[in-house]
Amino acid sequence: MSYPPDPAAQEPGPVYPDPPYPGTPAPPYPGSAVPAPPYPGSAVPSPPYPGSAASAPPYPGSAAPPPYPETPAPPSYPGGAPQYPGAAPSYPAAPPAHPGVTPTYPSGPQPTATAPPYIPPQTPQAAPTPAAPPEAPAPDDLDYRHAGSRIHVAAHQRGADATAIGQLAVQVPGFLVSLAVVASFAVGILGTAMGWLVILAWLASGALVFHRPTELAFARHVMKLRAPLAEERARLEPVWREVTARAGIEAHTYELMVENSTDLNAVAAAGHVVGVTTYALNEIPSSNLAAVLAHELGHHTGGHAWTGLLGYWYSLPGRIAWAFMRGIARIAIRVASVFSLAATGMVYLFIGMFVIGGFVAAWYITVPLVAAPYLLAYVGRQGELRADRQAADLGFAPHLAQVLHHFQAQEDAVKAQAAAQGRQLKEPGGLAKLLTTHPDNYTRLQALEPYLQLGR
């Protein structure tokens, strides 16, 4: 390959060939019988090309580099070029001047054979972070008095105490309103014969409260409970067997279920479901877990769970009708407010006359309906105290007191955090307190004091 002459020169100079490629002898410089001058700035021999007698610097991570395949050893440059340790020779920034022509040097030798792949140096990897040790399980400090021993099963497995009977009595007005709603729609839409069949079917539907598959479906889809995992069951079942053994109750009578929650809580649902949160299952000692389960067992044996669900089911049509009427009243007030203030006043007057007429015409229904939420809340508070006494009778009074102290510590921490942020939590008023279904923690602890003094 020849280089084009410089257009500025008057006569062309000699054409110099390209530097030799590996594997071919280097041609002499034209017009000279002496060897080519060494590269400037060097006084030491150049590194031999691949395949020469001298060995190339080793590749990182390998004992010796592989030779270029099928390439004869090229002759070394005369006079010796400088040898740069660990790197290829660099060409000078400007070649020696020749008359009339400035030769162009290539960027570097281009071997005809494929070079072996370059193996980059391996950087030392950081030592892997050791895995965090697994959290220690909650201590198993329960006194298993009946482990491996014969269990006395009581003849009376469940019943209905005064709290359960009170719940049913308070729900009677709501049941009557629901019956009137169902009868009106059934007879009015389907006729007398089919309407009575619908009414009887609705009355019989309360038996589903004790139907095990229906209970489980209700617990899964409404209360968001699930079946316990194998490791959860391994911790839950021994504690549950001890609680039921002390009460003389057959353990398999009830279904144990779990709720994914970070709160310490448990629930007695329907007729045969006992649910416990994952926090209560994994974070508190077995003795405290047994106290929580004994409290829920007290709700079942006292009949609080099934009477509460049964009353709610039979009052549901009346609740739906009441919600529908409230929605209609809101819409009427909003539409009237668009027209004029007088129209809004007329709507309020009509609603007031309707409510007063209902009180006068059927006071024996409307008055209990208005008082029902407060009565149900009172009955619920009494049911909680009865369930606490049930757990205390089984020997779990100290452990239940620890759980109640935990509840109170949580409430105090929330109040302290709010005070630190300059906020003040709103305390429930008089009517709001009457609507709470659980007594405050101090009331429950005070009710447990006789058992704590006896060491039970």
C-alpha cells in the first residue's frame, strides 16, 4: 500500500511501505543500508511479538498465555525496541521527518490470527453478610397439667348465660322490624303462597349459625380468618388442649383459625370458631396465649358468640331498610336545598312528622329500637367480664392480668406519642362511652383482683 503524496510538495518523494505485520520480515528503509533508527525515547529492547523466543507478560489469573495459533515467530526489530512491562509498545506521537512525504503510521500491529480472550483481573468479593439469626420464639411457660393424663369431659359443654339471654331479648324489636320488612316484600312481590314460603325460609336460615361449613365460610370471607399453618398449629393446639382440658370441653368441638394482624387479639365467632391473631400466636408467652384462648372459650360456653351472630342475622333486614330510608332522606334534603330554603324546611318538617308518628303509633317498637344500641353495648361489656371470670376460674387470672397490662401500656404509649407531637387525643364523651362494647382495662383488672389475691 502506498501513501498519497503531499500536494504542497513540488516533487514526490520516495514511497515508504507500511510497518510489517506480524509473521512477515520487516523491509529496510529505502535509501539506507543501515538498520532503521530505534524509536525515540527508548534505550531498552522492545517486547518480542507473540510466538517469539521471549515470553510475553503473563495474563492475570493464568500460568502462561497461549501462543497465537498457526503464526510463525516474527523476527525482532534490529537494535531492540524498548520493553514496557505489562503493556504494548506505544508509537511516537510524530514520526521522523522525511523529505517531501510524511508517512502515516498505523495505530498498532494487527495480527492476522485471533487473539485469545482477555481475562479481566478478578476483584476480591466482599465477604457475605451473615444472615440475621432467627427471632427467638415466644417462651413456652404454660403449666401443662393435663399433658398425657386422662381428661374429664363435662356433661354441660355449652349453654346460654344471662348475658346471652339478654342479647337475644334486646334483639327482639329488631327481629320484629325485620320480619315486617321481609313479609312486606315477599307477599307484595311473590304473592301470599310464595311469600309465606320465603318468610319460613328466612326464619329457618338462623340454623346456619350452627352449620360448620357455613361458619367456616363466614369466618374466611367476612372475618378474614384462615386455617393455621403447620408450625402455627404445632404451637396453638397444645395450648388449646390444655385450656379445654381444664374446662372439661372437648377440644375438637371448635375450629382454630388465624388472623394476619399485628394486634394482640382473639375472637369467638359463630358457634364453633376460635380465631387468634398472628401477633398473639408468635409474640406472647404460652401462658398469656392460654389466657386469651380461655377468655374466648368463655364466650362460647356462655353462648355469647352464637346469640350475638343470631341476633345480628335476624336484625339485618331491618338494618338494611333503615339505611335505605336514611339515604332517601339525605337525597331529599340535598335536592330541596337546590331550590330554596323553604323547600328544605318542608322536607325536614315531613321527616320529623314521620318519626314522631312512628313513635306514637308503634312506641313499643320504636323506643326499643332507639335504646337497642346502648343496651347491646351494656350487655357486651357484661359478657367480657363474664369471659374474664371464666378464664380466671381455669387458673389464668395472673396471665390475663398481664395481657390487660399490655393493652394499657399500648394505650399509654399512643397518648404519650401524641403529646410529644403536640396533639391531644380526643377522649370519648358520655354517650360514646355508653356505646363501647368492652370495659376499660382498669375495670377488668379490678374485677380480677379477688382471683389474684387467692393466687389463682
